[in-house]
Amino acid sequence: MDLSLRYSSLINLFDDAALDDPYPLYRQLRDSGPAVWLLRYDVWFLGRWDVVRTALGDWQTWSSACGIGLIPVINEAWKEALICVDPPRHTGMRRLFTHRLGPRQLLDVQERITQRADALAGRIAEMREFDAVTDVAHDLPVGVIMDLIGWPHEVRGSLLEMAAGSFDACGPDNARMRDALPRLEAMMALVAHTYDENLLEPGGFGATVAEAAHRGEIPREAAIGLLAGYVVAAFDTTISAISHGLLLFAQNPAQWRLLRGEPGLAGAAFNETVRMEAPIQGFSRLATRDVDLGEGVTIPAGARAIVSCGSANRDGRHFEDPDRFDIERRPLDHLGFGFGVHNCAGQHLARMEAQAVFAALARRIHGLELRDKPLRALNNISRGYARIPMRVLP
């Protein structure tokens, strides 16, 4: 492929240093052009807000149907996952999500989430020292989602362990990807066994998916793909958003004081957190036609591109002072949950959980501070922490 040096780069977005802090590299790539060819991986990178939003909103041009990973093995394994299916098949499959996970459908769990968040805030206030990841961010996603889906209790611990780090498998052929594949395969086998043996608890979201498959509305493989996709996405993304939010508040005490004075800002705080630290930094898509992005850049049909929400959310062309955490910003147009037909189907539940946690903690806790250096959980695709040691300020 004949590319000018201006629109190609040797930047490695998947080494440890880049995964720990990708934002300076994102800025270099955005400044280089509307798209940049990453020579190490033979893939384009889309990082500007307007380019990313357009790509996410145009599934006909930027297709997910050939997979969202960077290597064939993961795209074959996940070919029935919701995120890897385009309309019209996608429409019916997604309806199974929105039937149970839309804003109206979740009203009946709002009180349970609020009560659990209040109890959690009380425990944290008494503990004084805690881990923002395991002690706080895990509580609602694990406690609520497991029940909502209806996973049998005997498989819950195994599913969590197998799901951890599964997004690594969507990256390039590196050590993280290879380490993730056995865990992903084991998780898919456990999900398939749970479905085949009718072990899902009655009345849960999982049972709704299974019943649709048994009625012939979707194939068995699609049901397993839906269930597996929700295991991977629901935990990693919500845990990441809550733990990143607490870290950002500890690093920006003035913002915590704002939330303390007005707990109703919890929703805006969640949006700003997801803008600052998108739980999923980006998936790849396949161009179905030649795409002229201007500035002399044309992506040819059949080329694969990383569509980076993490980069787009820090684009100074769209967001003023994009590296500043400001809960009064109210960035309703952030791309942290995607955009278009493949936007995150579980985001309403994630919002309810995170907002409840932020508001409950703000009512109980005067201030937060770090008591040790956070430990990043390096991942090819998702962005999170393994540990964030914190303490409550008196």
C-alpha cells in the first residue's frame, strides 16, 4: 500500500507503556491526520471525535459483521456475539436486550440498586481504608447483574474469573491475547453448558434469551453468544467506570466537594468519568467501500480500522480542555459507550449502578485520597485497574 509518511506510524499502542497511558500517543495520531496506518499491525487508526462518531454511526460502511478483533481467531469465536452482528440480524437479537435492560424495564430494580449502594457507602465509611476496585466497584455489578441475568450460583465465581481480561483476546497477536484465549474458551464452554442443561434461573434475563432460542427465534449459537457477551462486557465496563470515577475524585478533591454539595450531579459525574476513561478504548471495524476522510486520506474497501472511543473522547477539536475532569461539563455526546446501532446495550444499568454509588458515597464521605499507587490492569482493549488503595478523609 502506497502511503505517505504523514499518514503512517510506527507507534505501538499495545505495549505496556502505551496501555498504561495511551493519551499522548492518541494525540500524536489525531494530529497526524483523520486516519493513520499503524505499520506494526497493518491496521488503520481512527481517533478524531468527528471521524469516530461518523464511523460508529455508519454500520453499512464500517461493518462489525466480520468481527471487531484484530485477528481471525477471535472474530471466528465471537461471530455470534451481538457486537459482531450487523442489521438486520442485529435488530432482533438486540431487542432481547432492550426488552429487559431498557430504562423503563429497569425501574423495578432501581430501589434495590439504591439500597445496595447506601449499604455499601455505610460499610466504606466504617472501613476508612479500602480498595476502590474490589471493595466498591465490584459490589453492584456482581451483586445485581448476576441476579438479573439469573446465573446459577455454582458458576458465578468461575464466570467472573474467566471473564476477567477477556477483552485482551480482541487485540493483536501478542502475549496478552494468547494468555486470554484459554480463559475465553473455558468461559464459552461454561456458558454453553449452562444453556444446554437449562441451568439459568427462571425469570432472569438469561432465561429470556434461552427461551427465545428454544422457540426458534434465534439459533443456539446466537443465544450462547448473547449470554457470553454480556458476561464479558457487563462486569469489566461497569467496574472500570466506577473505580475510575473514584480515582478521578481522589485526584480532584474540588470535584468531590461539588458532588458533596449536589449529589444530583452523580449522573453528570458518571458521563464525565466515561468520557475521561472510556472502559472500552476501541474495537476494529471493516471498511466495506473506499472511504474518503479528507486531507488526502482514503481508506480502501476491505481495510480494517481501530475505531477509538478512548481517543475521540480526549479530542480537543471537540471537547474544551479535554484532559481536565469536570463534572459540570455534562458531556452528553461522549463516545464512551459507543454510538449508533452497536452502542452499549447495558449502559442504562451501568448508569443506574454508578450514579447510585457516587451519590451514596457523596452523602456519607467527606473526602477521598489515595494511600498507595494504583495498580493498572493492562489490557489490549479495556481500561481498568486491578487495585486502587484509598482512604476516607475524616
